[in-house]
Amino acid sequence: MAMKERIAVSSSGWSAIAVGLGLSLGSLGVFAQVQLDPLHPGPYIAAGLAMVFAATLLFKGCFVIGPNEARVLTFFGRYAGSVRETGLRFANPFATKHSISLRVQNFETAEIKVNDLEGNPIEIGAVVVWRVVDTAQAMFDVESFASFVKIQAETALRNLAMHHPYDGHDETLISLRGHSDDVSALLRDEVNDKIATAGVEVIDARITHLAYSPEIAQAMLQRQQAGAIIAARTRIVEGAVSMVEMALEQLAKRGIVELDTERKAAMVSNLLVVLCGERATQPVVNAGTLY
């Protein structure tokens, strides 16, 4: 059964300190009465010891809570509640008080080697930002909530990498490299699902290391370069065809020159060579007739 945090009964520790000091000073006065009535010391000694014992309990029940800290109280093995109020507090002196931090913490996972959706071996790592939101679950439902978060985060990261490609060749798929915000949101949600029982919340999770494994890095680099060249050449050809089309339309509209089908084909070929060529073209001056 999952534990749920509840507020423990506590009060200001300053009142307990004041009463304890008063009992301590009072016990000195009671012990002094033994000198005045040496024939009947028993009642004075008993009263003095009782006052000392009560003062000790008051002092023992006091504890200090700093900012973004909490105390989880257990009374003879049973959960007695949590205290989140900062400052000097007083609670059951017989309860055991466990300190737990509520501060935002972060860690970086190890660089995991895993195959992506397309079967390519990649290396991936992430940084996870988290904090405790339920002190009872964090203390009692898992063995060590900090280690639990780290292990579950690495498991979620491995699972995420296996279900998404490194690069986005398909527009319908979320790629690890091309959709960083979407991948971060998916990773955060998956880690939160896995650590919900530990009373911990992941605030942010982002990939900090992403690369192909060394054995295929060179081949993948050549693949990326080839893809970039193809995309660039496609854009160049599309632009060149549009320019040739515009040139033929303008020539026909203005009546500058009339070209038959053969001459149009030759002109198109020459313009495409000029516009799509990687090197500067050399002009040729025609000193004769048009044909």
C-alpha cells in the first residue's frame, strides 16, 4: 500500500525551550530544599528528578528545519507525519525524526549505447532535474529514492532512444536530433510515470549528448553529407527550371525573338547548364546569323 504524506502534530520549539529552561532552574531550587529539610529528602529528590526528566523530554523533542527541508516522524515503527514548517519546532520527543531535502536537484545520466528505431547504434545521455513532492513515499515506498530516480531515468532514456530515429527522414516521426523539445517532453513524462511511486517529480529532462557510435560515425557523416548535397541540388534545379520558364515567357510576351521547338530545347539546355553548373561558364560570342 502506497504511503501518503500527512502533516504531523508540532508546535513552536521556542515555547518548549522556555518551559524546559524553567523546569531545569526549578529543579535546582527543589534540590536545594534537601539542605533545609535533611530528614525528609525523598519527596524533594523525586520532584527534582521528575522536573529534570520533563525538561530533558522537552529539549529532546526540539529540532530545527531549514528552508526547503522536512522531517519525517516515525513513532515505534509507524509513520507519524511530516513537518515542513521552517524554524525551531517541537514534536513528540519519542518519535524518530528523519531529515529529507525538498530542494531541486539534478544529475546527468551515463552515456548509454543503444540502437535507435532504425537499428543504428547511437550514444545518448541526458540531464534530469527533480525534487521530492511527497516525503512519506520518498522515505518508505522505495529503498533509496535518489538511486531509484537515477536508474529509472536511464531506463526511460534507453526506451525513448529505441522508439525514435536519430535523424528525421520521415516527417511523421519524431527524431532525436531534429525535435529536441518534443523529445524532452516525452522523456520527462516517461520518467515521471516510472518514479510516481517514489514521491518524486521530474521538472525537466533534456538530452545533453547525442552521437552515432564510433564504428558507424564516418558512414553516417557521409550519409548526411550526401543528403545535404541532394537537397541543395534539388533546390538549385527547381530554381533553374523556374528561371528558364520565366525567360521563355518573357521572350514570347515581348516578341523579341521567335524560337521554334528545336531552338527552345537548345536554349533550355544551355540555360540549365549555366544555372545548374558548379563552375563559372565561358561565354561564346556568335558572330554569324541566328542559326
